[in-house]
Amino acid sequence: MILDTDAAAGQIAGVDESTATAAISANQGSQQQHQVTQPASSRNLITVPVSARNSNKNRPTLHTMADYVRKPMPLKKMQELDEQLVEMIAKGYHALRMVDEVEFRKFVEMLNPGYTLPTRKTLSESLLPKVYGKMVKAARNQLSKAKAICERHTAANLKEFFTEKFREWDIDGYVGVIVSDNAANMLAAIRLGNWSSIPCFAHTLNLTMQASLDSIPDTVTRVKAVVQYFNRSAPGARKLKELQETMGIESLKLKQDVATRWNSTYDMLHRMSRMREAITFALALMRPDLSLDHTDWDVITKALPILHIFYEVTMEVCGENYVSASLYIVYNKLIKQKLEAYQNDAPFLPPITNLLDKLRSQMRQRFMDVESNTLLCEETILDPRFKKFGFIDILKYNRAASALRLKIGAVTLPAEEVGTSAPINAAPQTSDQNIGRRMGSTLWDTWDTDLSSQTPQNQVAAGIIEFDKYVQEPIVRRHENPLKWWKERRNVYPHLYTFMVKRLNITATSVPCE
């Protein structure tokens, strides 16, 4: 059979049977003829055996042009797939790095070779903002068509929620103070409920540090870039580990900071400092463009001791099961003293000077009124570990102590406790004295009766005398449990004890993990 090659040039995949038949010469007469001949013209002709037409097994595999040339995807379809990718990541809370994962990219290519996944940078800087803007525009369009909008007052809803929960647990009459973050709706809800409040110490400290770290942004940004490189690059991480082993130093991994927790930034800088030598060599070999200069390393070295002050406080607050709010004023005093000590040291680099100035400014702004807060002052004074020594301003202590003295004098003891308190100068009873009392000893009865007569019968006077006696006692070691100390002396200071249980139950933080 003779076929026209020019007619078949655009369809190499094969010649269908009708086309082949039409190409056979009309004057073919012999059925036994194995080859049909058509007069050749100026076009090129090829000869195809007829028997090959009827044999699928012997027919060679032919390909179309589509097998070699990838057909581009329409722009509209590409945009639809990009938007669906963004929606999947957003609604499924997936990490943006998934678009850079090799196996995921292979999977998408197998599903549709014409679609190319966007890079992580394109996704975060272009597609996400674009889709977000589109959704905001759609929401605004819907709102513009509304005839009326019912606004929900979040503060009022929070207040009702608190009230419901207090009643559910039968504590609505015992809520003395609420410890919360500094959110406006939370504070408004507390005001609506006529409750007292103090700001969460850990949350306030975190805000202080987040704002202060902005004074060294260049160094922190470059450190983040280094950490991200070694965390994402397998060859880079392998080289860093090899260098640590070669240098005979401890094999460590870099730590990435978390935007919502400032102490993770300290961990990141501290780990960088410990791995400085290995990181310097690894970057020189793998990514010289990411290398830190001497100024960056100096900033890290000088900043770490300053940041460690706040890191230590944060770890104490996060690590204890119970952090009394009496530490609020004390922490404020200790931090300010340390900052003043650093300020008096030798001159620092400009970024470190800016860091110190920002820290002092933030501490003044966020902790300025702590020694004027009545609840915090009373709790600090009633903590036998601190008393007046926790204050920076002795005048504020005197003012708070005078007000507290009058409150203690106004405390009324239950009828069953009146006359049963121990004398002011009595010490807590020992186990031997308790044993003697159980055995019916009368040796000390007269002594105890005479001593009890020295106790003021007027409760106002008794409360004031108790307070004066308490503040004159030496403070206890800071590692001792103040609640245990008070429990042992509840009969010595009954008025103080009654008031104390309403103060030392206040915690410094609402969420310790912050």
C-alpha cells in the first residue's frame, strides 16, 4: 500500500483505515497482489505492507506531538488552582513549607503536569494577601447590602460568661480579684462585673520584651535567616554537625524563635552564641552570604547578659505551680536595679544602648503603677519574705502600710475565735507542748491565764497591735513557703491571718506557660 507522507505528516500516530483505502489505486485488480501501487507525483510516497494493517502485534508504538510538548494550562485555570491551594492551607492549618516538599511537588505534577506549584515566597507574599483581600472585599460587599447589623458587645458577653461560671461553681460571692491579660475586651468585662483585677505579670513582661527587642532588629533578623537555613537545608545541617564533631564540641541544634514568646528569641541567641565557631565555619563553606559580621556577634554577646535578667524571671514565673502576686512588686524592683547597674557600666555599642533605653522605657510604661496598686501592695506587705523590703519607693510602702493597718483593725473575728487567740508575744506551740496538753498537764495553767490577760480585748486595738508586731518581725528566707509560715502563726495573728487568706491567694499570672 502506498501512502502520501505529506498528508500524514501532522498525524504521525497512524493512518486510519478509511484514509488508507482511499490511497489505494482505483484500478487495483488482483486480490493476490501484495502491494498496491499508485502513480507517484511530486509528493513523497511511502510503501506500507497491507498485512501490517491487520496486525496489532506487529504495529510499532507511535507517539503524538503532545507526548513531547507540554500544553500550557489556561491562566484562569491556573488562578483557580492557586486559590484552592491557599484555601486548603488556610482551612487545614497546613505549614507553608509544604509547597517546597519534593514529594508533594511530584504528586501534584503527576495529577496535572501542566500546573506548576507556587514557591513558598510567592504563596506568602502574593497569593495569600491576594486571596485575603478578595475575601474581605466579598465580606464588605455583603455587609453593604444589609439593611441592619446586630453588633455583639464582646465585653458584655464575657461578663455574662464569667457570671455564669461563677454561679455554676458556687463561687460568685468569693471572687476577690481576676488576673487577666491586657486585652481591652477582657478589662471592660471585668469592669462591667464590678470585679477587681490585676494584669497578668507574664503577659505584661512578654509585651515589654517584644517591644524592646525591636531595638536590635537587624541582628535578630540575620540570626533567624541562619537558623532557618540550617533547619531547612539537609546538606547544611549535615556539614554543621560534622564540624562540631571535628572540633570536638558538643553537638547541638539551633533553636528557632516563636513570635508570641520572647524567651524563645533568647534561646535562639543563646544557642547561636554557644555554636559560634562551628556556625562561622559552616556558613563560610556553604552560605557565605548569610555569615554574621563582628558587630552582630558583639551585639549577641552583650545583649545576652541583659536579656538573661528577664529570662530568669520568665522561667521562674513559668516554672512554679503557684506564683504569689506578692512577687509582682519584688520582680519589678529587682529588674530595675539590674538595669540601672548595667547603665552605670562601660559604654556599649549603639544597639545595646538602644536596647537598655527601650527596656527601661517599657518597664516604666507597663509597671509604673505597681507600687500604687492596693492589692499588690497589701500582698507584698503580708508576705513574710518581703514586707517593706520589696518596695522601691519607701513612701509608697508607708502609705500602703498605714491603710492596711486600719483595715486589719477593722477585721472582726468570728465569735468562736474571740478570746481564743494566743498572746502576741507567744511562739507557735511545739509538739512537746501539745503532748503535755493532751496528758492533762496543769503546770502552766496559771502562767497561761496571766499571759492571756495581757492580750487586748478590743478587737480594733488587737488588730493594730498584731500588725505592728508583724512588721517588726525579721523577714524569712525567700525559699520558705509563706502560707506554711502563716498557718503556724494563725493563733498568734488571728486578725492578720483572716485578712491574709484573701490576699496571698492571688496569683501573679493567668497562664503560667506564657
